[in-house]
Amino acid sequence: MTADRLSGSDGRVPRVRGNIVPVASAGSPAKAAAGPGDGRRSDGISAPEERPRTTVTIQAQESARRARQAATRRGRHRAPGSTETFSRGFDALGRLAVAGVQVSARATDLSTGAVLFSVDDHVVMPTASIGKVLLLVEVAARLQSGELSPLAHLDRDPRDIAGESGIWQHLHVPSLPVADLAALVGATSDNLATNVLLRRVGLEAVSARTESLGLTRTALLDLVRDHRGPDDAPQLSVGSANELTWLFSALARGEIVNPATSQRVISWLSLNSDFSLVSSAFGLDPHSHRHPEHGILLVNKTGTDDGVRSEVGVLRGPRAGVTYAVSTYFDDTSLPERLAVIEGMRAVGLDLLEYVF
């Protein structure tokens, strides 16, 4: 996807029996350059002086549907400012909560920052691989500053091995350039590439960068492990829907570190091929979606683990743009339970698509 194509607490989360309750906008963490909830708005981003070879810019634009503020029946589970536009998603998430699923969600208009809906968006939830975005921010910042070379080869080591997602574990090549490893993380959430990059930059540096962005409820807690022992972090990452939507909106506007760093991260994430959750509703080809399809463009990151399904993204359509985050935490003891969660997240996606299209 070419530049400007898209224009136009310790981490332990208790399981509870449902959690959709009236919520207000979450408080802002201490902000750095521009932290979550700081109220900044932007109608676009300026072209940076230097861009990565392949970049994607999501430019905020006035929403043609902002006017959909018609008299609404605010249900007891809706956040202030929500509208009937998202009733399908609220109903689906409500059913999940009644069934014992812990739910957190938020969606904001990309142009205005208006909250379209929120459900416990301040709650810290397990987010699995979504925390890898924070690693990509640190890697991109170092590439931009010259501290890291995009062509510097990093070797994989037996201690870096982690199964499940990713393709490097199936390849014979013993080393790859930094930029290629970041692309693998963006495209397939590659666990081996994640651990190699994390060993190079350090978890402490990622945590420091996260704090400098003003994020207090979102963090990458550990490297990827096949098994977590009592001395390991209980989750790979955690996050709140409030902070995650802010992070992706800021990336879209080029405000994370600097425009070039933000665009590197967006470019890597635009390769993502997991459209199994919220984004399953958007009708996009997971292997070829870096150019507009029927006016729809998407940059997203998913996180999956036992009992965890989470997604954050920026969706751009002909009429509007929206940033969203949906996280669920549930007893993943049967296929029907898992399918119900996925279907609920897809229902939110259908509402988002209706808003932007």
C-alpha cells in the first residue's frame, strides 16, 4: 500500500460474570508528547521529510456521519454519546457478558475523536499479541534515529523459539534483517521474530517507550513463551480499549514519536493477515488488502490466546474513518463458546462497517 492510500495491576484479570455496565470516558494517563485522551485533533498529517520504502498513511477526515446524533435511546449498557448505530454490536456484547464473558470495547471517529461507543474501556484486559505493536514502535524509532540499521541481520537462537504463530520457525534461513523481522511481526504476528527483536532492543526499552507515550494501562509484559510458569508474567500483554484506540489513532495521524516512525509501524501492520475477529465483517482479502477494495482500507492487529480474543484497528471507508478496540476474556472450554465470542466481535465489525461505508 502506497503512502496516502488510506487518506481521505500486575496484568491479572479476574474472570467475572459479565461486565457491561454504564461507563464514562476513561481518565487520561500522564501524557508525554500527546497521550491518550489529551483532546488533540488533526484533519491530516504532513508528509515527513523521510519515509520508509513502503509506507501507509491514514489521514483523518471529517466524518460524513457525525450528524447521526438523532434522538437516541441510551440503554443502560451504553456509554454517554453512543447511538443506535451500534445497537447490533452492543446487543452482541451484552449477550456475551450475560454468558460470563468479560468484555471491553471502544470506538472513536478518526476525524473528530468523538466516542462512538464504549464498554468498560478503562479496564485492563489480556491482549495477547497486540502488545507486539509496542515492540514495533521501539524498533521503528531506533531505525529512524539510526541506532538500528534496517539491513542489520539478527540471528535466531534456541532460546528464542516459540511455537504457534509465525512462519520463520518453518524456514531454514538462520538470520534475517531487522526490517524483515518487523514485517513478519506485522504480517503474521511471528513469535520467533518477536523474541529475536525483543532480545535485541530489550523489554526494558519497550516499557520505557510505552511509558513515555503516556500509556499506563497498556504494556508488553514478557517475551513469547510456549508455557508460562509461576515466575513468568501471567500474560504476554495487557491493555485498555481506551488506550489502544488512542495509540492507533495517534499512529494514523503520525504522532507516535514522529511521522516517519508512525508510518513505519503502520506499514508493517498493514501487512496483517488475520481477519478472523472484528475485521471478518469487512469483506477484505486478508492476503491482499493494502489497496482500497470498494473504498475500504484497514490496518489492524489481533491478539489470541487461550480464552483471549482481542483486536484493535483503524478502518477507513468512503464516508468516515474509525478507530476501534474490542477485547474479550472467557472460559475457552468448548468450541461453541469460542464461536459465540468470535460472532459477537464480528457483530461489532458490521456496525463499524456501516458507519464508515
